[in-house]
Amino acid sequence: MLKGVLLGVALTLGIALIGGYFLVHSGLIPAYADAKPGRLETWMAKTSLHATLRRIAPKEQNPVALTDQNLLEGVRLFARNCAVCHGSAKGGDSASPIAKGLYQKPPQLASDGVEDDPEGYSFWKIKHGIRLTGMPSFRDTLKDQQIWTLALFLKHMDKLPPSVQAAWQQVQNWPVTPMDQTDQK
């Protein structure tokens, strides 16, 4: 009896694997960036990310002190490394052409902020990137201190001191040239 159950389970798994192979190989699962993700894909990606963050994102307090200078440095780092995908202080209404074309759509952080996320989550996402999205890993381009500085800015971007808010308002997420302005009219 047990041998028959095990054989049934093995046969079912084998058929599922072969069926999955042919499904992927048939091209029926969209691989293009402008396809709307299915519910299963969305659920799997979000569930995996949240489980990973709960398990391995840093739990300790941000070692970068909350000062105007550090927030200003966070704005500068964001402008250089993040704004092209995650936007400017103008939010979702001004997403760059790159952000509009990415799959999955990157959150425009002035609108879809991460202020309620633990800073360790932001640190982990910036350092390691997010698989199957356009979010790259900055592990090899930014030092941990810089990543923590970015996490500090992201945590406080909705309540910045006036001098830092002024710098944040100046961030551009896409270069605008005179030709670009003419093309948009």
C-alpha cells in the first residue's frame, strides 16, 4: 500500500515537472517587460521578499546619526543612484522614461514611500537588490555607511528639516535638455 502511495506521489511530481517545463518552453508565460504580472507571480515575489526581509535584514539600529548633514548626504546619494528609477520629490506624476518602462514598476518613493519600513529593510534592499525586478545590488558600488545613510534619508523623507527639504526639491530624476522640452510641446 505504502509503495503504491509513494509511486503515485512520484508520478504526480514527475508529471507536474514535465508539464511545467513544457509550459515555460511554450512561451505562454510572458517574458516581456510590459506584460501585467499574474496573481501567482505577484504573490510568489512579494511572499519571498517579505520572508527574506524578516529572516535576514539587519535588525540593529541604523549606525548613521539623524543629523541634517547626514540627511543631506542621503539626498545626494539618492539623486546620484536612485532618482532615475525611484523619482524625485514630485512623486509618481513625474516618473522618468526608465521608471515607466521597468518591470516591475519601481515605487516612486515620494508618493509610495518606505518611511514605515524598518531601516534595516531599506538597507538590505539597497545592498542586495531584489531578484526578478529592476532593483540592482549596490553592494559593490556603495559602502555600508553610504547605504545606511540612504536608509536614513528614506526613513525620514516625509519629515525633512527645511534645508534638507529644499535640497530634496532640487533633485531631478531625469536630465531635461532644451531638445527634450521642445519634443514635449
